Amino acid sequence: MIFADRDRIDGSPKTKRESDFAFLDRSARPEMARVRAFISGLLERYPESDCKEMIARLRSGDDGQFRSAGFELLIYHFLTRLDFKLQPHPELRNGSKARPDFHVIAPDGAEFYLEAVLASEDNGENPSANAIIHTTLDIVDAQAHPNFYVSVVSEGEPTTQPSGKRLRREVMAWLDSLDPDVISETASRDGFDSLPFLKWEHEEWQLTLQSIPIEPDRRGKSERLIGMRSDG
């Protein structure tokens, strides 16, 4: 079993530091229940001898491993439905210790090895700096404002942890000083770039937060503050 068998009551949004698996496993949202059922169904049709390793990768807490394993499950399911025969991690005939993802036999008898390569967004980023950034923005995002979302542009990297609660207080005080109806009217006339913004810095890390008025009939209903985010 890949996901815990329990009643789920937490429907809150995914946090920045939460892994894909952790969010799926705890979320009470019906959309996430469908994803859990889909992944579980793929595992049921995967070779039993390789399921233990596949489940370990999915549950590892590493999003790269989770997505890579999920990609392999999808490929296995897709090709077997087309009457291809797949053997996971076969021994190579030339004696190499490498283990490609699959040995494949096509319906016409042709054979090939298949390696499922996941495109990565890792561009040499600093994991410790990312952890600080995600922790801080999770704290800011946890308290919604009744009248605004914010767009966040993050540039540079910190080396120490700033106070996310202090930043959140500053952002909330700034938003409280703004009139959402006036800003909406100005933005309708002058465009997105006319929205008021707040600059904030900690060491070499800079944030630009821009206020986005919420439509009148949706005010007071948001669960989070950050509506858009760009990392430089």
C-alpha cells in the first residue's frame, strides 16, 4: 500500500516545503483522492517483484524521485496497454552493471531498452537557501488577507533565516492601508504594472510584493495570501 488507509480531514493548500507525496497522503481534497487512486491503480498492475523499490521511491520525500517513479509507472502502463512487454531494470547482455529502466519487446517482436529521463528544473540552486526562502514564504502565505492576494518576485539568496512573522506583519499592515476598489479601478485603466508594490530585503535576498485586489464577491474567502510567484 502506497498511501495510508485513514480518514483525511486536512484540505489546506500545499506548502512550499511540503513534498508532493506528503501533500497527496494528507490532503482531504477530492481531487487528491483521485490522484491517490490513480497511482495506486498503476502500482497494482506493476510487476510485484519491483513494487517495493517503486513504493520506496514514491514515499522518499524527494520530489525528483517521486516524479521520476511516477513517470516510469505511466510509461509501463501506457506501453503494456499497447501490448508491449516490459521488464523493469533488466540485466544487460554485455555484462554491464548499468540497469536501464525497461527491456521492451514490441508486438512485432522488436526489442529495445528504454530509459525514462525526467526533465529537471535544478539549475545548481542552493538547497539551504531554498529551504530558508520556502520556510519564510510559507509563513507569509499562511495568513490570507480579506481584500488582496500578493504577487511575489524573489531574487537573490539569504544565508540566515529571517523572521517570517515580522515580514507577514509588515505585509498585512501595508495591505490594510490600501483600498481594493480604488486599486482595481486604477489597474483596469492603467494595467497590471500600476498595482502598488512593497520592497523587502534580507541580506542578499530581495522580495517585491505587488497587491492584487480580490473581486468583491470573493473577498474574505481566500485560504492563502500568495497568488503568484516568480523566482527571478
